[in-house]
Amino acid sequence: MKNRKQMMMTVLASLFLLQGVLAQDHLSIDLQGAKEHALQFNRSIRSSELSVRQSQEQLKQAIAAGLPQVNATTDYNNSLGAEISIQFEENMPASQIPIDPTSSFNLQVGQLIFSANYWVGLHTAKLYRNLSEKNLERTERDIVSQVVNSYYLVLVAGESLQILESNVENLEAVYEKTKPMVEFGMTEKVELDQLSVQLNSLKNAVKSAGRQYEMAQNMLRLQLGVSSETELELTETLTQILNSNEFDSMQASAFVPDQNIDFQLMSVQEQMQEKQVDMQKANYLPTVSGYYSFTQKILKPAFDMTPNHMIGLQMNIPIFSSGERRSKVRQAKIELETVQNERALLEDQLDIQYKQLSFNLRSALDNFENQSRNIEVSREVYENLQRKFNQGLISSLELTSADNNYLKAESDYLQAALEVLQARNELKTLLGEIK
């Protein structure tokens, strides 16, 4: 029974291992899944998370500096048979007192009672932890935004590659239909040669589009935190994304600077600079600390006056620094004013950026609607001319000219779609609605 159970555990472990290998070799994912995968496995986010953990430990270190500090020491002294010579009267011989070995144990407890620098430093450490968390949030926002853009690029590159491959097939069909017409003298050979040149150019375009598609996939793999050998399958199509109803709501969104992560970071930096001013002012105040000491002699000398218990207080009072402290306070205030000025500047820049991105999105939507109409017209023209070509009413060059126009319309449509998606992504990133 036990062996059977062990065998079952081994089989299950193998299945889990096989599942992990398959998951690493193939990744089927939609846009939301890509965002979540990047948040979990992206290495830049991992580094920011480690910075947050480090700031938490630094806060614990700052707190511990104001808590009791306990130190213990022990020692052993041996004078190797040396003696102390004491002569009480001039005419009397000196008395020789041997120096016995000594050993002692000392336990000392120290406690900071008052220090303005400690409390200011504690608040600064909390702000630094908050700053690290905000940096992590900004890193997550930037990575998610990059993943969204890369997802769009892969979809558009894939669509473009499929369109080019379809055009190659159509042009090859036209080429094959034109060859017998040349052989029977119904069409000039120069027309076939022109078709051959266009076909070769289109095949080169397919190769270039294939390389661009692979580059877009590699960029997405890097941002997702998967290996370069992982096969990506994007389950959400470009049409599904374009048919979403987020565009109208994006136009109605209002921009609030406090909701922007860059503005929040600048606000935390301003608070930290305020604490720097308080830190310099705290140098004018005294520092008070106390201690308790316990000493136990393990090997006592013949004459011992060391007490076992002792307590004490120490106060450090700054009196005169020739204006050094005052200059440091003024410098900290100047730096605070600089940060406040940069914060106001950032607020103005973000407001202008919001208006510009909103304008870009509206313009991209208008262009996308125009290109959508153009591609419908180009498709109708091409299909009409293709029917005429099949009936022998037009030449192959007229059909390929219409095919080139249709191909350009497809390319312009995809570019317009990409511009709409990228403009929406940039606006959502600014508004903090990217996740």
C-alpha cells in the first residue's frame, strides 16, 4: 500500500513537472491575462518589489535605534606574576603585593530618552517606504502599458503579415492566369514581367513583415517574463479590441493630478524634503540617553571597589557651531522650495499632456473612421475589377493596380487602428486606469 501511494505521488509530480514545461513552451493568453502575467513575472517589477522589502527593513532599523540596546562583555586579565611594590616609610622595606588574575562579566542596557533627530528620522523612513511603494506602482503601470502596446503591435503585425500573404496568393493566381494568355499572344510578355517584379517585391515584403512580427513577439515575451523559446498565442483579436466600448468613456474621463502616480511621487518627495528641514532644525535640540550597567567579577582581585550595579544619564547639548547649523537649515529650505516649484511645474505639464493626449485620441478616432470607409470602398473596387478580369474585360495590370490600392488601404487601416489603440493606452496610463 505504501509503495503504491509513493508511485501515485511520483506520477502526480511528473504530471505537474510536464505541465510546467508545456506552460513554458506555449502560452495562450488574452490582453488581461498578459497584464496579470507581466505583473507576476516581469523582472523589473521584481526588482521594485525587492526595493519595497528593503525599505521595510530600513524602517524596522530606524525603529530599533530608539529601543533598548543590550550589550554584554567579558574579559580575563593576567599580569603573568607581576607584583605591586608599596613602601609606606622611607627606611622600611617595600611590600610586594602580587597582582592576581582577574575576570569580569558586564551587562549594559542603553536607552535613548529624547532625540528629535530620531523621531524625524523615523518619519522619514516611513516616507521612504511609501516612496518605494509608489515607485513599485509606477513600475507596474509602465510595464503594463508596455505590455498593452506590445500586444497591439503583435496583433497588427500578424494582421499585416496575413494580408500580405493573401495578396501574394492572389497575385500568384493572376500570374498563373496571365501566363497562358501570353503564350497564345493575347497579352504582351512585358505585362507578365511586370507581374513577376511585383510578385517578387510582395514576397520580400512578406519576409520583412515576418521579421517584424517575430520582433514584436520577442518584445512581448521579454515584458511578460517568459523565455525567447515560448510560443505565444494571443487569444484576443484586433477586431474584438477595436469593438470595445471604452473609447466614449475615455473622452468623458476627467483628469485629477492627485490620481497620477508621477504626481503622487513628487508629493512624497516634497514631504521627505520637509522632513529634511525638520532634521536640520532638530540639530539645535539636546539628546538625552540613559544606561544601566551590571558588572560581576568572576576572578576578583584582593582590592576591589567596582560596584555591581550602576545607572547613568547623558545629555548632549549643542551650544555653538559658528553658523553651520543655520546654513544647513537654509539649504534644506531652499531644496524644499525647489521641490515645490517642480511639483507645480509637473502639475501644469500633466494638465497639458492630458489635453494633448485627449486631442490625439479624438484625431486618431476620426482618422480610423475615415480609413474604415476607405477600405470598404477599396475592397468593392478590387472585387469588381477581379470579376471583370475573370471575364477578360480588363488586363492584369489594371487588376494589380487595384490590388495595390487595396493593399495600401489595408495598411493605412491597420496603422490607423494601431494609432487609436496606442492613443487610448497613453491616455489610460496618464489617468492611472491602465490595469
